[in-house]
Amino acid sequence: MGRRVIVLFWGAVAAAVFFLGSVWTTAGHLGSGPHTLANAAVTGRIAFVLGRAQRRARLSRSGEPIRMAGLKV
């Protein structure tokens, strides 16, 4: 297994842990109710999308090609 695959795997694990942690924390802050978990999931997803947008903006400013699933975009 190449170094890149290992880095991608652990990066995905870290992102999943961060996402689940943000959902768990947000659910705790919002209290109990029928929509608590859904609101927490939406909040976590928004944070994820904003982070991805910042990364893409940073890469586009640096002049590097943006790669999605190994493809240049």
C-alpha cells in the first residue's frame, strides 16, 4: 500500500471523527427533541462543505490543479 493511500485513509478517518464529534456536541447543546439530531447533522455538513470550499479556494489561488477522486477539475 502506497504512502498516499495511507494518508488518504487516515485523513478520511480524521474527517469522520471530526464530523461525528461536531454532530454529537451540537446535539448536546441543542437538547433533546425530535429534530435535534437532524439539526446537528445539518450543522456538521455545513461545516464540512465550508471547509472543502476553503480548501478549493486555497488551491486555486496557489495555481495547483484541484483534484477530485484523482481527476483534475
